Amino acid sequence: MRRQKGFSLIELLIVVAIILIIAAIAIPNLQRAKMSANEASAVAGMRTIFTAEAAYYAQGWSNPGALGFSGTLPDLGNSAGCNPPSLTSACQLDNVMANAITPATAKAGYYFTYNPISNGTLNVGFTLNGDPATRGSTGQRSFYTDQSGIVRANPAAAAGPNDVPLQ
């Protein structure tokens, strides 16, 4: 009797079952790692936007504070070029970050909601929220900061000024 070389159907099924078990263990861990990376990127983005706002405020084009804070987040980008910078094209942020203002245009799974606080003539403050484009998939926590620069987090809903600051 001649013996055939190769694997039997049972052996191949066992190997496939083992691969599926390993995948079932690894995929949720990969998803958690991706959400964690997106959250870290969102916090870095919040700090970058705060720094851009501080530069915009200080710039004042000869009189620091004379311009106040920007009117919109895209104003910090370079939508109209940077020669010279202007009120609506300050060139403080790259356009991907400056335009990450809806879930459809999110950067690393997060989008940012910017609201200036006006005294009637100048924007004297701002609030900034960073929220996951899809909670539970692109990120879990939401973040908040204002002109103080303190980043706060909320694990289940939109973050606000009374949430716990990040360390």
C-alpha cells in the first residue's frame, strides 16, 4: 500500500480552528489598542489647538491680545495661504487638524467642536471639545479644554469644565 504525502482534512480543520481561536483573542485587544492610540492623538490634538490659539491671541499683529482668539477652528489653518497670515488663515495648524470639525472629517477617529466666547467685540475665551467619531469604536472618552489649557476627560459623554483633569 502506498502512503500519500500531505495533511489530512482533520489536521487542516484543527489548524484552522486554532487560528480562529487566536484571532478571537487578538482582535478585541487590537481594537482596544487602536482606541487608546486615537485617544492619545486626540489629547495631543487638544494641546496643539490650545497652543495654536495662544499663538493666535499673542500674535495680535503688533498688539498682543488685540485680535482675541480665533472665530472658528478652520481660521487657525492655512485655507487662504500663509503669505501673509490673516485672521481667517493664521497658519497655526495643518488643514487636517483645522478642518476636523465633523465626524466625517475626523482626525485619528476624533473631531473637535470649537466655540469662541465673545465680549461683544473680541473673542476673550473659547471652549474646545474632542469627541470620538464613533463612540466605542474610534474612541471611548471625550475631552474638553478652554483658554486655561487644562484638558479634562469624560468616559461616557461629552466632556465639560467640571470633569476630571488629565494628569
